[in-house]
Amino acid sequence: MKLKQNFILTLSLLFAMIGGDVFGQGATSVSPSNIGDRRFKVDTVYSVLPIREDDMMFQIGVWRRIDLREKYNNPLYGSGDTKNNGIMSNIYKAIVEENALEVFADEEFTQPLSISEFQNNFWIAANGDSIFVKQLYYLDFKEDFVFDKHHSQIKFDVKYLELVMPSPTNANAGQKTIGFIRFKDFYNHFKDHPEAKWLNFQNDSKSLTYDQAFDLRLFRSVVRKYTNADNALIADLVDPNSPNAELQAFLNSLEFEYKLLDFENALWEW
């Protein structure tokens, strides 16, 4: 009898020591708040996707540019000649009029911009001339292309938006960075502001908030840079002796895009 009692006591002590870990291995796809799941690092500062760092089986940084003048991107650019209902104007209102978004001078978010500094960057070209919001037609962003092994999915984890003044708008003095915004701040703000919309010109009832438009990837973008040893833009990696360097940079960008597609397709080949 004593032997049986000692055996039961020993099992109880073992369970007490490792029981928490046993329960911690539960299916987090069923219960994301599982006890053990809290032990994994998750980017809650910049990311809107709850991807655990240990689940990132493959990751590469990709820098993209949305040219709002392209027909496919017109729903973001806005309507009419002024584009006052477009994404650039709505971001400006969120920063200046509502004080709802922080804006920074660098992509590491270490140099905050004051409202007056941001306004000067936004409206004034290099020669001191004022510009119109429709002349700000570049919206850059950085994202991580990630394979989440826990859910067996490719995910696009956008980190930040960069507002850019094109060189022609900037008195042909080269493009100018207006400011950086954390994508998470942008996403959370505009999902609660349905008046700021990705405009469906064919069916007004199907216009979407900006968070929905980014979730559905309702834009066309060009890859300008990806993680590389030189930390260089694709255009800077082109042979300077190339007869048409700009075209070659575009072709190299498309080639990289196809490599990402091939990577995703190859995941499911046996």
C-alpha cells in the first residue's frame, strides 16, 4: 500500500513540475492566448500581424513604391483635380488636424518631427515654392515577406510608410522624404475612420477603409530594394554602363517579384 501511495505522490510531483509546459504546447491556432504561447517574442510595436519570431521560417525585407498616378492605384490617389479625398490628404489630416499619428524623420523612429517641421516638408519644395497635394504621388513602404511555419502561410508584414516628394515636385532637386509613419499606427487609425476610403469608382457601396485595402493588397507597387549585402537600391545594383539603366532596374525588380512568387509556389510542390 505504501509503495502505491509513493508512486502516486511521485507522479503528482512530476505533473506539478512539468504540467504547465505540457499545457503550454496546446494548439495556438485554436487558442492563441495559450499559456505557453506568451513565452514567444512577437513584434507588437511595428507589426499588425501576430507572427511569433520562432515561427518565421523565412523572412526577407522588401521596400516598395506605390505610384498613385497609375490607373490601378487611382482609388488611393483620390478623385477630382485636387485629390483632397486621397490617401496623402487623409494622412496629412490625421497628423496635423487630428494629431493621431506620430511622424518621424528616419525609418528607425528615433527622430520625431514636430507638426511645423512635417508641414514644411509636406508643402514646400526645395526652391521654396508651395506645392499641391496631388503632386505627392509616391507612397513608399517597407514590409517583410515572411513564411509563417505555424500557419503554413506566406504573409506580408508591413512595417512603415514613407511619404515621398518626387523630384519633379521638389523643383527637380531630387526626391525628398517627407516623413515616416509606423504602419501599425496608420492601420489602427484608419480602420476606425471609414470616411477615409479606398474609392471604388464603379460601386460606391464597395469602397473600403485603408486597412482593408492593404489587407487585400489592392494596389500595384514596384520593388525598389530588397535585403542585400550592400544595402543598395535595385537601381544602384545595375551596371552603370548599361545602355538603359532605368529599364534594366525595372526588369530586375520584376525578376525579384517573380522569384518571390516562385518561392511561394514551390512551398506546395512535392
